[in-house]
Amino acid sequence: MKQDSKNNIVQKAHAYSLYSAHHSQNSIIEQLKEQFKENAISLRTLSRWISDFKELPECVTTLDEPFRWDKSDIYGISWNNSLKLLELCHYYYESEDKTPTARQAVWWWRVSQAAPDLKANQISELGNLYTEREIVSIISGLPPVFDDLNAYITYKPYHTNRIRTYARFINANKVKAFKPQSDESNAPGGLRNTL
């Protein structure tokens, strides 16, 4: 994929997230200019993209609206595990000053089920990466690329005794090693600098 088309897909995904959060067209274009500088799209292109966004099925767009706990069953989230998810929503609101989308909440819930020993910031980071890649997939029509995230969740290299297994898997499968920004290398739960 050429760099320009990759930049446009990332930009379109960002525009979609802003659109889903009910930003105006002017607000979206200003934020795109701020983030993408001279590579920002034109207002005309944004208008065309917004037309595309309006064509997306409701089952897709519902997940990009603000999360509502009372709709957990619609999102496919088990009521039994609400406490952890609501704590993650609280953490996100405190740190980002905004409500997460339902798509973020779904991915946080999934990550928290697969890796309950991760801290809130780590669960949030991983869930947000899954969310962003899923949105890029929806926008581009290409399958999502989760290999590095899946390997991290599956082989849990943040446990000291599992680093070798993780390293063996990523080397054998030519998967890029994932090192979270929230990693506290020498802290409990942090991925050490051994990869």
C-alpha cells in the first residue's frame, strides 16, 4: 500500500471517529489540519467521506457512539463482568475527560477478560489499539491486522516466565513485537527490555 493511501486511510479513520463523536465538519477539518498538517485532506474530500460514513450500517455506527452501560447486552458485553468495565470507563473519563465509545468498551472488556492482571492503563491502551485498527478495517475494507496484539494477549510476555515463549512465537511467525507505551519495564506487570 502506498504511503499516500495509507495516510488517507488513517486520516479517514480519524475523521470517522470525530464524526461519530458528533463534531461539526469545520471542527473535523481543523483537527485533521492540526494532526496531518500539509497532508490534511480538503473540505471537499471530507464532505465525500461524510457521505460514505452516512452509508455505514447501523450495527457498525452504534458501536462508535458513547458507551451506555444499560445497552451492554446490545454490545455483546456480559452483565456479570460490569464492575471491571465500569472501573475502566471511570479511569478513561478521569484521564481523558470524555466518555469512551461502545467499541472501546467492548475491546476493553475483551482484553480485561483475557488478561485480568493488567492494569487499567494497559487494558485501555490495548483495547484502544484494537478499536483503532478495527475502525481502519471498516474504513479501508481490508481485514484488520491484530497479529501483534493477539500475540501479546495470548503469550502474556508481561509475565517474566513467559517472555521466552512470546519471543519464540513472534520470531517463528515473523510478528512484530508489541511493547505497550504503558509498559513499566521493571515494574510488576511490565514487559522487560529483553526483546
